[in-house]
Amino acid sequence: MAYPRLYLGAVWYAPLTHLPRHLSFSNLTGAFQLLAAYVIFAPIYAISLYKCFNALRSPHPESAARASLIATVGLALLLEVAQSPSWFRLYCLAAPAIALLPWLLDGPGRLKLQAVRLLWISAICIAAHDTWSRYATYSVVENFPGGRLATTPLSAEKLSWLAGRTQANEFVLQAAWPGVYLPLGLRNPLCLEDLETGGERQLGYVDASIQQLSAKHVRLILWSPILNSPAFDLEPLREYIEKRYRRIWVFSDRDEVWETRS
């Protein structure tokens, strides 16, 4: 309970929302989906509770009572994660809202028909765009030690470079998002999935990470410049890497490869 209360709940880390830094035609649909997912929950829950309040006075309030329970649970979950949002947490809140949406649209009138048509058109357009964008984005197909993989050109650049300089089951640290372990059959030397969150230093994880790197004689480290931000509080680990390792390569996205000094 200490970690969520002290470190996740107290820090709003925008990159966890996965919103793009710069809008373009290629990421516009994805950004719209994320923004819609982030802002649609509160109105759905508010409108549902208002409708439930009026429906409870009707002769048949059973459905309104069930809907009010779903809306209350969804609103409570939304308030819980609103102080530290991420794409995964907010997507988990979609279930109550999706369950309430047909109930909100249920009723006579032309508005219901137009709303249903709009939802179907939106779903078809999003599905078509996502199908096309997946093929366009993950355009590189290559064989790696972990199997055949479709990925982006930038990711393929990293994987190909590392594949020629590592062996299966070798300990390699990818400090940010762990995307090279499974394709290359590598092992994470730390007890953490990655260091791209917060609060690790206060909880002693930074010191533990340094000890694990030293104990397992990790030869290569894939470091992301975003981790140099003071928000991550990884200065002791960065100093350890600069002292014991040397930078041997920089990828197109500025990610760095550090190798132990001879």
C-alpha cells in the first residue's frame, strides 16, 4: 500500500497516458481514441446517475437500480485513478461505461437511431484505420532468436544491433520499456520490470538495482535519455553506469548502449 499511496498517487506522469508529443496525420486517430477514452467516462457516469435518479421514481425502477450501482462503481474507480492516470488504468475503467452506454441509448425517438448509427460508423472507421495503421507501422518482418516478429523500423534497428552482439539467456538491462527481452531471448537482471515509473529510490530499488547489476556482471545496458529527467530520481544509478560502463552506440531515437569498461 505504501508505493501506490506515496509515489503513484502523488505524481502525475503524463507519458503514461501515451498521448503523442506532436500531432500528425498518422497518429491523429490514435490520439483521438485516447482523448475520447479519457474524457468520456465522467459524462457517461454523471448522465447515468442523473437518469437513474429520475428512473427510480418510475413504476419499474429495477433496471435503474442496477445501472446506478454500475455507475457508482465506475465513478469511484475513475476518481481513484484520476490523480495518477495511465492508458492501462483508464482503459480498465471502460467496462462500466460500455455497459451503461446501451442503457443510456435505450428509449424511443429518432435520437437513439442516429446515435446508434453514429456509433457503428465510428467503430467501422476506427477498425479500418487501425487495421491499416498496424500494417503500415509494423512494416518490418524479421526473424530473431525469440521468433518471427513484425515491428517498426526503429525497433528493428535496435533488435538487429543487439542480436548480433548478445547471446540467448544473457543478462542485458533495458532501463525503459522492456521490449528486447522476449524477441532476443535475453534476461532482465533486475527485480523491476523497468525504471520508467517513480519512487524507486525512496523504496530502495535504485540501490538494489545497482547491486544486482554488479552481482550478475551485466555487460550491456540499453539506456533511454528520458530517464535522465529528475522526475525519475535515478542519479545514483546513472552515476554508477557512467563510472563502470562506456557508451558505445546511440540509436536514431537517442537511446544509448553502454558496455562495461575493460
